[in-house]
Amino acid sequence: MIKQYFQQAWAQLRQQPLISGVTVAGTALSIFLIMLVVMMQQVKVEPFSPESNRDRFLHVKWSSISNKEWGDGTSNGPMSVQTAREVYYKLTTCEAVTVYTVYPESTPASLPGQPATSVDVRETDDSFWQVFDFAFVDGKPYDSALFNAGQPVAVITESVARRLFGVVHATGKEFLLAHAPYRVSGVVKDVSTLAESAYGQVWIPYTSTDQVNNTWNEELMGFMSCTILAHDRSDFPAIHAEANRRLEEYNKVIGENGWEFIGRNRPYDQEKNILATGANWEPDVSIARRERFITFLILLIVPAINLSSMTQSRLRRRISEIGVRRAFGCTRTELMGQILGENLIVTLVAGILGLLFSLIFAYVGNELIFAQQYSQTLNPPMVDASILIHVSTFGWALFFCFVLNLLSTGIPAWRASRMNIVEAIGGKLH
């Protein structure tokens, strides 16, 4: 049966090349546009190294605090190291917790007596390397002993190693970072800016700088964010409950001086965290999903209307064939199934073309498509197959092909199956 569908679909393509070409091109263009929208969302939520555990991440990127002297006023931004220690480092229901600077900072790096080059530096703790899975090509990350001692060590990327030392294997070598000497403990593969929480070009212990004292609002707010790694997504409610309980306990302590942290239902999972562009409001995931659904609907319905007329035009030339088949006992359901099956094959072929074009366009035009609105780096987003291609990518492409085929072929197929047999054999269509 499937072989017959392929043969019939191929015969129809050859008999009406112009209409078939327009149909394939229109379907491919529709899938192309839809998959670009899908990929723009996927790069934010789908796992890829070094954020391969995104499905188990909970984030506290921002914090909100108020004071009884401010009335309804609030202060919003990243937390301090002190706040992270008192609230999130104490969590016991998760696998790991890491605290790091909310944004990487452009910093001069050089060798003694050599011109400086600008690198994006992120200050982290030692748990950072447990939460995020970097691909080390040389050396290893700094451990808790080096972190607690505040040693000036650094993990750098391959590109930074080449710029500074001319080689990738740079473990043990020293360089100047903001004119302070640092020793390389490890080298990792370059990281895409699309991995917003993990991105950097140089990572150093925040204990090796004065970041602990870089605070405001009586050391309650600072420049740190937090990522919590759960054992499993099913642990999210327990982690939320514990985080809220510890925040309430901390509020009792700082409440003696009139301070109070506002939770806003933090921490957020990956999908909700990417919507949290500000600290003074809680993102609404349902609204974002609804907007994407409307976008997909428009991108499906508009071409489906045009493709439906193309399908109807092709079926006009098969009126007699349909009449003969009905006369020989073919049921309406069988006829509709065959028409839908033939067109699904054409839609799948066009869908594959659309998916390929979208992947190529996304790779070539990555700076335009994946431009980050609030990025703190001048480096363009880097994409590769591991970022663009996921099982869900093909799943979505197949789903949209099926829906588009159903929308564009369903009504013509239904009308064809209900034609009067005698009139159909005579070539009449009402």
C-alpha cells in the first residue's frame, strides 16, 4: 500500500510539473519559516554542551529586595555572595549548586611585555564545573582547595590559549589578567554565547578577586547569580519548597534591619529563566507559549489555504479516475486516505527540503537569527550541529508536515470522496 502511494505521488508530480513544483516550493517555504522559529526557541531551552543538563536546571538569575522604609519600592538585580551562601548553598534536596557572576566581563589579558587582548571573564565557584559539562582539551578545572584558598588560577578556551600562547596545551603557563598574574589550570573547547549561564572565555575563582565585597544594600545584593542542578525534574517541587523555606529564614534575620527578599516564585526552570529579562516581574510562560502557538498557526494556515487550491486543481484532473474507483467499491474513507497519503509523501519531501534550508540558513546567518537582545559580549553567537540539531527538531518538522498536509488536503480530499459516481465518471465536478 505504501509503495503504491509513492508510485501514485510520483506519477502526479510528473503529470503536472508546474503545479507540483509550486506545491513543493510553497510547502518547503512554510516548513523553512516554521523551523527557523522553532530553532530560535530550541537554542534557548534544548540541552547542548556545556549546558547539557538544562532539563535539570533551576536558576536564580535575579533577586528582588525591599525595605520597610521604602514603602512599596523594591531594589532589583543580582544577589551577593553572602545571600547565596545563606540561602542557596545550603540546599540539600539538589545534586549541586553553583554561584557565579551574572554576566561575563570584558577584561584585558596579555603576556608580560605583549599587547593585551580583550577576553570575557566569568568568576565562579568550584561547583561550576560539576553543574556545567565543559569539554576539556588540556588540564582540569580548579578544585575546592584552590577555590577556598583564593588562588589565581584560570580555565581558558582554545581560542584564548592560541591568542596568548600560540598553542592549545597551555596548562601551567602564566598570563596577566587585568594586570594580575594568573596560572592556567585547564583549557576547554570554545563555548557559544547561546549558553548564557556558562558562557565565558576565561573562568576564575571569585575568591581570587574582591567579588565577595562587591555588594550593595548592606551586602545583600551584588553581582552573582545561581544555578541549581536537580537529580531529576521530579525534584523541582521539593527544591522550590526548600529554597522558599530558607529564604523565609533569611528574611527573619535581615528583617531586624528592615530588609526583606521578594521571592517571585524563584528559582525558575530553563524555559522560564530565558523570559526573565528583568528582576522586578515574574515571567508568564503560558503567554509566551500562546504567542508561539499563534505564530505557528499563522505560518501554517496561510500557506495551507493556497496549497489547498493547488490540491483541488490536481484533483480536477482525476475526476474520472475517482469515479471509476468509487464504482468498483472503493469507500469514501479509503479514497480520502489515499489522497491524504499521496499528498503526505509530497509534503514530507518538501518538508525535508525546508528543514535542510532552515538548518543551512541558521548556520550561515547565525549572527542575525540568534542575536541576543541583552548580551554583554561583542562576540557573535556560535552554532554547530550539536546546537541546531536535536531529536525534537525532526519531531517538530514531521509534526508540522503532517498538520500542513491535513490542512491543505483534508477539505479537497473530503469533497472528492463525496462526489456523485456517475457525474465523476463523466468528468463533471460541482
